[in-house]
Amino acid sequence: MNESNWSELELRADAATKLPSFPINLADVRNNVELLLTQVGRYGFFNEYTDHSFRHVESMIKTAEWLIPADSKDQLSAGECLLLVLGIYFHDVGMLISRHEYNRRNDNVDFTKFRNEPIISANQLDEFRARLNQLPDEEAERIWFQEYVRYSHGRRIRSWIEGLPTDAGDESGEIRQLVSSLFAKFDPALKRDLALLCESHTRDDLADVQRYKVSQPYGSSEEETVNLQYLAAVLRTVDLLQITKNRAPSILYQLINPTDPLSQVEWRKQGAVRNVRPKPGLDRDGNVSPDAQADTIEVHAQFQHADGFFGLTSYLTYAEREIQSCYAAIAKSLTKTTRPLKYPWRYIDQSNIEATGFLTESFGFTLDQQKILDLLTGHTLYNDTTVVLRELTQNALDAVRLQQASEPSGTTYEPSIRIKWASQPRTLTIEDNGTGMSQEVIVNHLLKVGSSRYQDPQFKERHPDFSSISRFGIGVLTAFMVSDDVEITTCSPEDEKARRVSLRSVHGKYLIKLLDKEVDRDEIGVVPHGTSVRLVIRPTAAIRDIMEIARLWLMFPRCAVTVQVDDNAPQPVGYSSPKEAIESYLATTSAASSRFRREVAVHEVSQDGVTLAFALARSRYFKDWSFVEVGNEARLPDGRERPPMATCIEGVGVEFSTPGFRGGSIVAIANAVGKDAPKTNVARSALEDTAEQRRMLETIYRLYAGHVSTEIQRLQTEEGFSLTRAVGEAPYIASALLGREETVIRAAALEAAMAESALLLGESDDGRRRRVSLRDLQQATEFWTVESPLSRSAEQFVRDAPTNISAQSMLKMLGNVDSPYPPGLTLLNYSASHYLTRILYREFEVTEIVASEKSRRVDARWRCKGEKGRWIDFEVALNALESIDRRLANILVQVRHASRRARQDVKIPVGDVSATGLGDASGVLVNRDWYFQPEDPLTKFLGSLWTGAQEAAEHRKLVIYFILLETLLSARLRWQSVDEDSIRRQVEPGVFNMLSPHLTDIDDFIFATRSSSGDFFDPFAWDRKEQQ
């Protein structure tokens, strides 16, 4: 073993391997890690100016040796030296990616979820994707997987050390086995803690002393006892400080300045950071002293360009916050161990970071505290006085819920909030029997703008499962919107005496009076715990109906809430559930039943922390329970109140529209609770666009779709409907959801939910009928559709049959030996809903057409669309044009809308398509759309424009010719006599004159039109009713 280049920490770590608790060969481990880390960038991952080789490990160890104060380093046990060194060795090994794992990335569920729900906000994600779109597809795909691995590399190395697979397919199994084998002789507890230590630098839970124990013995001696929390803090810090020359963290993973990743690239390119070192400690006089403990790390850097400067300074601001979190966690644990180790670091000095050609002094924004407070309490942020009552009541709700969560089991506690309004002398009081506030909470949170008690790391550690409504720490400021006299009386079991806080101005001082909990019991009014906030409302402040405000916002408070106005009796506010809220409306609104004119009920379902209730109305004739629709009016025309619609967070209303929609759609209320509930904006007027909000919407859409599926099943089992008839009702049951696509907040999420629901009907070649979802069709890869008078008549009969039969079995009973459907799966009701048809057209395309004049029938085989579609139509051509000439594209959309006489689309084959049985016809009608034959002259003419559309002119012509062709088809002209004059007569003269400069080859178009028969095979052409 060559130990000449080993650090002091490594030598002490190697000495620990002589102890019975640590059976490992450190030299062998070191060699293996060095080999593994050389493979990190082997396939092009993590190679953008970032060094993940063993040099990075050695640099970290050197940093750790000066980061740990000398006296604490002397106190380190042998076990601590070993685990720290192993943690540094392995913390980045999780970034190793094998070619096999990358090739199987699309089978990795976690990677798919990371792409769909990244750890950055929607706006940041859009910017990140926009920048990736500037790269070649292969490189963009590599970066996506690289960032996923970087995000999850802590979890990966933890699993590998513990010997567990990181994904269902165990695609990284070879690496896992190698890593795990190095610790095969470790005690399970030691292996677990080493894995936790390696993962810790990617987590934000350092204060959790149950996870990172401050005194963890692995043997009988002190040398075998380890302070895991301290080691995690050191590992986290030394990793943060690896920024010199060739080290810089990923932009997506670190979430630093995510709208400008180029800043990070410049930082790496320039290699500008010369040194990171401790800043000498200062004595009381501000002079450097060797005896003074250093608490600041200084960074020296020189940039040639501004981009890198901004990238580094943004990162260092983030790193300083992380270091301060480490400091706070270690400081809190000092009293929990007999061998406290020092972690003095709190600040990063950026004054030595310079940019050539710029002033040496760094400048930044400063805040005018007085004006900021004016903004917060004035009209700029909160311009609605109802917010005062809402904010203060939400604070009370958090307090009583926390008290309830903190009550020992078996105790009786009845949480309550009392709202009182005295019109004379205009006094508003909100009183609760929650936790109350201690002196520490008053000083550090109540009167500190932007500091929420519930967001404090220590609070989260003590109450990991508590989910608060309050987030921003500015609730009490709202009181000054309407009052210059605020009095807060609070009683906390943590303090010997209660407190009364008196405030007169947001800018002024405040006074705290101590109240004896026994002597002043009546004056306090909230003993043994609770808070009372009293506001004297200014004469000029307008206060709306207190009862109305409370009922609007406090929908599901989960505690007793009453409102008392003057000397009137207190009135209860709120409901126990969304279902009760809607039922209350239906029961108390005398005109509700006459409005709906049908039997009405309320259904409530819950999933993933979301409870959704919606009103349903039963059709007298069709027997189905469908969603009750409603408009956007604040009040109905006859003066009645609009039915309740709201999305609530922790029982408090935020958005007052149909959940999942903008504005009114159906009568529904949703309430999301728990840690995964969405977050509101500062004004609490809307939900922030976050992963939590997206997940909530996905859940809401699934619950809506679930009702449609359940109702189809109920129609079969309870109403005696045939399967065909029951599935046929699906589009009508779901019409309220699917008929207002422009109001859906996340259309893709609603589509995904509907795609999982079996709303379609299929029949297999064995004669069995079954419900089919869009997802089933995608997995089946292909299906057929059939159009013929016989199949239509058969379906009508099967629909109304009293028992479940198939078309095939029915026709066989009638003596028809030919199957009405082709082999495989035939989709029977795909045209029943425009919404479902549109999605089908987007996901699938016709690959084969079989026509039979004898059977008066058209069979179409559909398959999932490939990268290049087999057909083009107006929309496909328009999308291509929009990227070149958006102005003309918009004009042509209007021209098409004005000139179309029929809502049918022209489909031109440009890929591998088979068509038989059409004879000399130009094409065939499939679902009333015109599908041209592959060999038709118009197919060749338009197809040549598409395949040769390298120039903008070709794109323009293609879109215009689609409009002209649709116009000619709608006009039903005899194609053999078509000329330019006849085309002009079908289009407004001014429009044709505008289009004519683009139609340089209109003679070729006319020739192709005349050469085409203009006939389209229509299986219903023999139906006189259809022809009429």
C-alpha cells in the first residue's frame, strides 16, 4: 500500500480498519473508487467542464482538513475519520451511468416521472426546455437523463451500498453489486449509516437527529462511536465548496439561477475561482487574531466576462444558506452529546470576486423597510379588506389544528374559533383556543415580516406531518389595512405568563404586557392556551358583511367556527365536507330543484389527499346520472345565488370556479389537504403553478373520469342496460367535462385521465364485446373501424337488445355467415364523441382501407402514429406554415372558415398506405372525411408539394390548395369542367386576389383536379335518406 500521497484524515481512517467494528481494506476501496470515478464521464455524461474524477475526492479531503477546527479534529474518533473519508469517496459514485442503463431509460418509471414533474417550477421548466430545444435531440436526451441521475445520485449510492436495486429493472445491477461487495463484512447498522451519510449531501434534513444520530456506537470503545450529524454537515459543506477551476454544480440540480444556465457554463469555462479558504478570525476590535475562531469562508475569483460572475455569486448565495442550515443544526445538537464537535462556519465572503473591466465594488438591491411595509399593507398587494378576516382566521385555524395534533391521545380537546363584530365601536375580534404564542414565537415570527412559524426548519423537524395554511409570514400585517389599533392577547403553555401585544402602527414600536394566568384569567380569556386578536376598525375603512365573508372563505374548517354580529346569537360557519356544502345549497335554495328540473344528488370521492364532490342529475328517460352544468354568472338571472364551486386548500377557499376549470362548468367543490396540497400565491387568490398543483389537477380529472366509468357499469348492473347501450351513454355523461375544452386548466391531464377510462366499445373477432380505453388501443397497436348500413343497423339492434349480444352472433342467428367485422379488434363507437374522435385522430392513423361495393362497406385499419405520419391534412400543413409565416397562417385559417360549406377534412396519403376495392374513385369517405387514394392525381400533386416543401413558398401553396380542394368538394362541382373561373366563383374575389400571387402552379392543380374522378366511395350512398 502506497500511503505517501494519503492525507492525514485517510491515515487516521486507515487506522480505524484495525478496530473490530470496521472490517474493510481502505486501500482496496480507494483503488476501486478511483477506477469507478474515471468511468463517470465515459459516455458523455457530466463532462461539461465538471470534474468528477478522484482529484475531486482528494480536493474535498483537503478542504475537510481545514474546515474542521483543530481542537475538534483532535477529538474525532477513528470511526468518524473512516466514515467521513468513505462518505467523501462514495458521495458522487451514484453519478455513474452504464450504457445499458441509459439505453433502457424509457423503462425507468422514476426517470419518466422526473421528466413529467421536474423539481423546478413550470416557468423555469419552460425556459429549460426551450434551451434544450436548441440542442440536437440526442444531446438534449442525454442532458435530461444526466440531470435525473444528478438529482437522484444520492439515493442511488445509498441503495447500492445497501445492496438494493434503484429501479424495477435493476438496470444498474452490475455497479450495485460491485459497490455492495466492498462493504460485505460491515455490520448492517454501519452499512445503513454509511449509506445515509453518502445520501445526506443531496437532502435537506440535517437537523433530523433520529436519522443522523449524534452518538452512534458500532463497538464498545469511544473510537468506534460516531457523530453522524457532524459528518453529514462536513460532507455537505466540503461538497458545496468544490468550485475551484474545474468544479461547478449542475444548474437544474442546484436550482441556482435556473433561467440562465449559460451563466453556469461561463463560470466553468473560465475556471475563474482561484482559491477557497477560511477567512482569519477577528478579535473584538476587528483585528485579525490567531486566537479568534473563524466563521467565514472567503472566495477569490477573477472573471473576464460578466456571465460567469453572476453564475458564481448566485451559487455562493445559495451555498451560504446551506452552510447556515448546517450551523443551526449542529448548534442545536451541542447539548445532546458529551463530545460536542465545533462547526463554526456561517458566512461566505464574496468581496474578492472581481470582473475585469467592471468596478471592483459589487452592487446589489437594498430594501426600504418602511416603503415595503406600506406596500404590503396598502393597496398594491392586498387591495381587498376581506383579506384581513381571512388571514387572521387562517392563522387561528393553523393554531387549533396544531394544538389538536399535539394533544396526547385520550385527551378531550374541542378546537374552536369565534369571530365577533361589534358595529359600535367598530371592533373585530378573532379568538381561538389553539396553541397560543410563546415569547419566542412573538419575537421571531409574529412581528418579523416574511417569517412564518410553520416554515421554520426546527418546527418542521418537531412536526414533520403538520401541513399549515400559513406560508408567508405577513398575515398580521393585513390588520393595518383597516386598523390603527391592534391588540393581541395570547396564552402559551410554554411561558409562565400570558402576553398582550399592543400595536398602533406597522412602522412603530410595540408593547408587551405580561398577564398572570390565574389572577388575570378573565382578562386573558384564552386560558390555558389560545390567542385573541382585536382590531378597532378605522372609520374610513369599509367592512363588508362579516358573515358573508366568513362563509365564502371558511368552507371546511375542521373545527367549530362561529360568527357573532353585535348582540345576535353566534352563527356556525363552514361544512364538514364538500358534499355537505353542495347538499346544503340544494336543500336551502327553494328554486334549486326547479332550476335543475330533475332528480339531483351529490357524489363525493377522495384520492391522494383530494376530496371532490359534484352534483349529479338523473335523466328521466335515459336513467343516467350526469354532471350538473352551470354558467359563470355571479348570480342567476332570476336573482338566485349561483351553485357553489370552489377549490379549497386545507378547507379554505382559494379559487371559486369548477375544480380543474376556469370559470363555471359543473357544480363541484374540491378540497386538498396534507403536505402535498398545492400552495397559494401571496394574495391567496390563486394556486401557484407547481408540481403539487399539477398532481392535484390530475387527481381531480381522474375522479371526474371515474364517475363516468362507474356510471357505465351502474347502467348495466342496476338499470339492465346492454353493454352497447351503457357505453353509448358515456359521451353524454361526460359532455359537461369534454364540451368546454377552452376552459380546462390542464387539457393534457384531463385527456390522460379520460384515456385511462374505458369509454369506447370494441368487438373482437371471437364475437366478444368489451369496454375499451384509449390506453388499451395504444397497447393493442392496431384496430379496425367499419362503416356500412348493415353494421349500423346491427349496432342499433344490439344496443336495444335486452341482453348482451354481439353483432356477429346476431347476424349468424339470421343466417348471415359472413362476419360483419374484420379479424382483430373493431372499434364501434369512435365517432360518438367529437372529443374522443379528435384524440383518436391525434394518436392513430389509417394504414389500410378495404372497400366493398357489393357489401356497401368500408373497413379501415388504424395504427399508432409513427414519427412521420402517413397522411397530411389542412392542420398538418398549417402547423408547418406557422413556423415560417404566422401572419399568413392566421389569415388562411379565417379564409378556410369563411369558405367551408362542410365540416369535413381532406386527407392526403404521403406514407405507406394500402387502399383496395375503390376502383376509379378518387378516394373514400371515412367518418365523413375525404381520404384520397395513394395513386390519385391530386394525391401526387399535393404530396409532391409536401415532400418538396423546403421553401416557404411551397408551404404557403400547400395550405392554400387544401382550402381550395375542400371548397371544391363542398360545392360538388363536376371536376372534369373545373377551371380557374369556376374556382374563383367559389371564393370571395378579394380573397382570391390575395391568394393568387402564391398560386404560381394553379394550372397544375387544375390539371390534377380534372384528371381525378371526383367520386368518393360512400357506403351509405345507397341510402336514400342519407342522400337527402
